[in-house]
Amino acid sequence: MWYAIVGTDNPESLAGRKSARPAHIARLKQLQDEGRLLLAGPFPAIDSPEPGPAGFSGSLIVAEFASLAQAQEWAGADPYIAAGVYRETSVKPFLKALPAA
């Protein structure tokens, strides 16, 4: 099943985000290589594709896992958590309706 993982950033977390990004992206690429990643990306803190020093307010990942517990475990091991970027994460089941496969 698909799961939506939303990470909400701590204030002033841009430096931590930049330093932990390679490890964060490596985990996402692994999901992609396994055919389990639907989409992933950050939420700019301002209305711009290049938010600069404003940074980001969080991230969205939609990926396939065997269970909610596995999705939560995967989300809990995100390098952004260890780096203090995310202040909280939520994991919810997600049903992809459109576009149709």
C-alpha cells in the first residue's frame, strides 16, 4: 500500500537540511530503484521554486510499504530526524486515484 509521509521542519533548519540531504536522498533513491517511490519533495517556505535563505517548511514522500508499521519505522529512521530538521512526522495510508495507472 502507498503511505504519505509528511515531515514538518523545525525553524532555522536549513543548514541541517543541507548537510543531511545526501543521506536523505540516498534512501529515497533506494525506494525509487525498488519501484516503491511515487513522489517526494520539499515544501518551500515561500512561494518560489528557489526559496533561498527562507528554506523549507517540510517534505512530502509517498512510497509503498507492506504495512503502516513498516512505513512508520522507515520514516523514523530518516536522516532529517537525526539532524534535527524535522520536528515531527506523520505517516498515513494513501490511495492513489489519479492519474490512473
